[in-house]
Amino acid sequence: MSMADVFKMAGVGIVGAVLAVMLRKERPDLALLVSVATGVILFVWLLLEIRPVMRALEGIAGSMEGSADFFSVALKVTGIALIAQFAAQVCKDAGEEAIAQKIELGGKVIMLGMTVPLLLNMVQLILQFLPQS
Amino acid sequence: MSVDLIFKIAAIGILVSVLNQVLVRSGREEMAMMTTLAGLVIVLLMVINLISDLFASVKDVFNLQ
């Protein structure tokens, strides 16, 4: 993520916003699509930037014997949160608060479903340390 | 990820709105409706491709699959 990238991102974002506003009066639907396209381009761009960091973290987590699967679940949960947040934000931009709430709720439910097994074996781990009364 | 996609979408949007005005003024409302729909479909296809790329890269980065 070089210094120049932040200026590029700012530039792309501002141009996208201006184009969206320009279209809003005549064609509100196309304006929404312009803002979604800008959002997606910026998102994909920063995902490509963060990929090596994630691989490095995965390497570090893999080296520690216990925490490999914990970290992979954390990674998955982050991905789900990002997607749910993105979709909910698009719906909010379109003025559909109700749909946005449902998407966020769905994301939370999926994340909860993924972390329950983790919780279970963490509790077992703790119970091992406690003296058997 | 081509930035010019944004400009393409905006250009289509402006073109459709101008065309719409011209057609409505010249009395052909149904043609105006058709061009509006055509523009919307084209832009939707482009955005859907973009979103599928986004989901693919998210799956790749967070190895969701």
C-alpha cells in the first residue's frame, strides 16, 4: 500500500461520488449503480493490497501449534462481516433500511454459527486447567 | 479492476437520460421507456460482473470457500 495509492483511492472515490450525484436527479437507479461500482472497485483494490498481510498472519498463526484453526475461523468471520456490511451499506444508500437490517442480521447469524464450535473447545480447554473438584 | 468502468456507467447514464428527454419531447414515450430499460440492463450487467469479481476476491483473500 504505497503512499500514492491513498491519493488514487481518494480521487476515484470523489469522481465516483460526483458522477453519482450528477445522475441522481434524472436517473436515481443508475446513480445508485455508479456508487456501487465505485465502492466495489475501491473494495477490490484494497483487498488485493491486504492479501499479503493476511497470508503473513496465517503463516504466523500456523507456526503456533494451537491457534491455526482459531485464526482461520477469525479470517472467515471477517470476510463474512465485510460482505454483509458492504451489501447492507448498498441497501442503505438505496434507501432500503429494512433490507439492510435483514442482511446484517443474516451476517451476524452466520458468524455466530461459525464461532459456536470454537467456543465449545475453548471451554473444554479451560475446564482442563481447573482442578477436578 | 478498471477505473474507466465507472466512467462508462456514468456515460451510459447520461446518454440514457438525454435520449429519454429527446424521445419524450418528440412524442415517443414508449421508445423513451425502452431506451431507459436498455440502459439500465446494460449497466446492471456490468455492475453484476464487478460484484462477482469482488466476491471472488473476498473468497480468495479470506479463504471462505
